[in-house]
Amino acid sequence: MQSAISRVFVKSVLFFTLFIAGFTATAQPPAEIPENVPTTVDPKNLSQPQLRALLEDQNKDAGKDKNADLYKNNRIEKDSVVEDGIKGSAYSPKNTYGANVFQFAASTSVNELSTPPLDYPIGVGDQIIVSLWGASEFQEDYVVARDGSIFPSSLGKIYVQGLTFENMRSIIYSRFKTVTPSGTNISISLGQPRTIVVNVGGEVKRGGPVTVQAFSNAFNVIAKAGGVTEFGNLRNIKIKRNGRVIDELDVYKYLISGDFGKHIYLQNNDFILVDFMEKKVLATGQFKRPMYYQLKKDEGVKALIKYAGGMSSEALASALKVIRTTDEKQVQHDVNANAILKIEGEDFPLMDGDIVKVNLVKPGIINKIEIRGEVTYPDTYELRKGDRLFDL
């Protein structure tokens, strides 16, 4: 009896001990070991390169916002969602052929040109650099003064205003050649070109005076004025001087054939005018470059096909569709583009707001026959006019 009581007592004590241990383990979980904890290092035991490397690594992490990548990803995702949710305007310059010319022109730094065009006219404020090397060495910068001259101390005034860069270089070279020993090389270059103020008006985003380098063309000036508005005319940009139109630029001619008008160098107080567009149409479907196009008053389907790069090889050109809004109603005109392209003088006039669509040809080969069964080569074959069963 006493032995049985002892066994029960021992079991009770053992059970109570295990219960207390389990409760303690539950109440005090083991501390988690954080990842990537840097090992403690005594700087006294490190060489200089090791210490530098250690400090560099720590500085990189210390100066970095741990949430920067997260914020960046969230911002990009948000912008993408917003962009996807916006339906492009029919008159958006982004969707109009030729409007991106001014975007590219804005990124062109004309003062970084190493050599100006030979016909560039020298004017007041241009910087001319003369370099000598060989038997004698010398370099000096000269800025064209208000009287149109540069003034090398040993040569006297040299008048260069109004000369082309090519003629100016030849004259200065000849003058310096007279006072330099034989074996001396002479180089004449243009440093910083002068600045001019050109006025911009009409359908541009920021009209008014614009300061540009004298190398700049009309496209550079319009780009600096923020580009054209959604209604700006890309086909007839006017350059005026003293109240008279001296040139007219067509962005489409420039893009397709490289024609940049008379290539006039701009002068102080010139005026660039962007008129309101004449008409804009949408080319859609099987055009090689489907988008919006600005057309001149007398241009129609033939010009549109040219600007759009033609039609794809799968286009149903004989049934081109012109959808037009007339008297508050949409009407459709079917046009044979093949005939227009083949016949001289043939065209179909287009109006502002027209939608020109080219569909795909109906899929399926119309001149084939399929042979099956006990033949050597079962397959599809071309069916030509006059073919008989035994010919196949």
C-alpha cells in the first residue's frame, strides 16, 4: 500500500514539473535572430584598406532611404494606371504625325556644334578663336565688337560682320600668316555663337520673345516656346522679317524629303508665326503608319496615303472607307484607292475630321485545290485556268 502511494506521489511531482516547464516555454519564446546582423569588428585590428572598405559599405546603407525603392515602384505603378486610363484626344499633338519634331529640336544644343556651317553669317557677339602651333604657339579669343570687327593687337582691326564663316576664316588666316614664322599652323574656329531674340506667335504654347543661339532654326525656336498647341499648323510655318514673310516651312516636307525651305539664318526681332491648322484626318486600319495627319486645303486621299507610308500588303485598297460627318450625321464614302494611285490627277478630296479606314482582305486562298486519298503527294495545289483533273 505504501509503495503504491509512493508511486502516485512521484508521478504527481513529475507531471507538475513538466507542466511548469511547458508553461515557461510558452510564456517566453526564444528571441528571433535578425538576419544580416553585421558582425562586431574592432577597428584596431583592421588594416587601412579594410577599414575604408568597411566604412564605405556602411555609408552606402546609412545614406539610403530603405523605402525609396518601394515608393518608386508605387509611383510608377500609379502613373501607369493613370496613363492607361486616359483616352488620347483626337487633337493631341502626341498622336499627330510631325508634332514630335519640336520635342527632338528642344534637345538639340546648337552651341555644342564643333564647326558651324560654312555659310553661317558672322555677327556682333560671335566669339572667334585663333590658335597657332608649330614654330610659334598662341591662342586668343576675339568677340566681334559693335562695329563688326575683331582687334588683334599686332594686326589692327579686322572687319568680319556680315561675312560667311568660310570667308571670315580665309581673311583672318591671311592676316595672321603675314606676322607668323614659316612652319606655324593656324586654325580659326567659332567659339560661343552670339545670342538673338526671336518672337514667336500664333498656336504655340508659350508665345513671346525667345532667346536662342544664332545657329538656331525655326524648329529650335518653336521647341523653346513649348511646341505647337493641338491646333497648331505644321504645314505652313511663317518666318517674317520687317513685316514681310521671308520663308514658309512645311514639317511634312522636311520629314519626307529633307526640304527645310530656304534655310534662312534667323536674326534679332524676326517673327515666327504658327497659324491655325487647315484640316486634320485620321488614317486607321491597314495603313503602315496609322495616326492623325494634317493636310493642306487641296490635299486628299493620295497625299494621305503618301504621308502614312502607304498601305500594308494585306490592305483592301479597292474599298477604302471615308467616314465623314455632314449636317450632324455620319456618312460613308467608298473609294478605290488603287485607281487613285494609278491614274494621274485622280484623287478624292478630304475634309477636316474625316476618318479614312482600310480593311484587311478576306482571308483564304481562292485559286487552290486540295487532293487527298491514294495519291503520291496529297496536298493543296494551285488551280490555273484551263487545268484538268488529270493535269493535277
